[in-house]
Amino acid sequence: MRSHDAASATVTPAEDAALIAGVRAALCVIRRRLPPYRLIDGLLDRSTFHAAHEHACGAGRNYLVFTPDGQVARCHAQLHTPVAGVDDPRLLTAVRSAATPGALQPVAVSQRAGCQSCRWRAWCGGGCPLLAHQATGAWDQRSPYCSIYQTLYPEVLRTEGWRILKYATAPVMA
Ligand code: SF4
């Protein structure tokens, strides 16, 4: 569920349904050949179940993107909005500062409208902040893919559960 130049930041209900159907079809294939290693963190983009977290990614906090000409941006989708140069002595401060106009703002999920009471917030993080901004014009909004996440999280959890059960009852073969 990553954005790209050919995609709209907003999704229609029909597109939601198509995306959900596509992921469900993929999960069906995966369930037929469940592997012996942990899958759950790679099944939905921008989602991880390793540990509870406040942000969907490290952009604007601990993530640096370098351009070929020595500029540094907060996100690989914002190369056109660099916040520093590689020779800037205050590089990390610049990346973490909210001062650059137009640069990505890393609003925590606990500050995102609609996310505070969501049962999935500790694993979702509110989704890609840039995509939310493109869809709504604000940085503190939830992901335009929210309904897709909420529909698919239980199915992703079930898939990992079945995988664990499969290898809990049979020894893992090398
Ligand atoms: S599933 Fe939706 S409401 Fe819940 S944290 Fe993610 S974007 Fe926010």
C-alpha cells in the first residue's frame, strides 16, 4: 500500500474493496505454504508488530535520505524538499526540526485525528504521514488507507497465528 506517481492520495470505496480483495488473495496463497519464520511484520505496508510504536516510520525523527547532489531530505518521497546538506554541522537537528516549509511533519499516532481510540494504533502508527497530508491537507490526520488497515489487521493476525500453530505442533525441518 505505498503511494507512487500514478496513484491518488485518496482511495474510493471501490478501490478499497479491490485492494482488500487483492491482499486477501495473497494471504490465501501464503496460508497454503506458511513458512517457519515470522511473517506478520511484512504483510501490510507501514505496519509492524515487533513493538508498540507512535510513528509509522522514522521520517522527520531518525531517517535520513541522501540525494546524489548532497542534499538530505526527511523522506525518500520528498527529495524535492531537502532540509539540509551533507556538510551541514546541524544535520540531525535540521532533519528533526519542523521549520522547513512543506517538509514532512512526523505527527505521532496519539495526536492523529481518529486514531486515539483505535485498537490498532500501537501497531499501525497512523500510516504514512505524507500520504495522509496529500489526502487531507493536514499532517495530523489518519491514513487514507485506514479502513483497509482495519479490515485486514485481523486477517493478518490470524495468518501469523496459524503459522505459529503449524510449527508449534511439528518440528521445523532444516
Ligand atoms: S487503523 Fe486507522 S485509526 Fe487505527 S491507527 Fe491506523 S490509521 Fe489510525
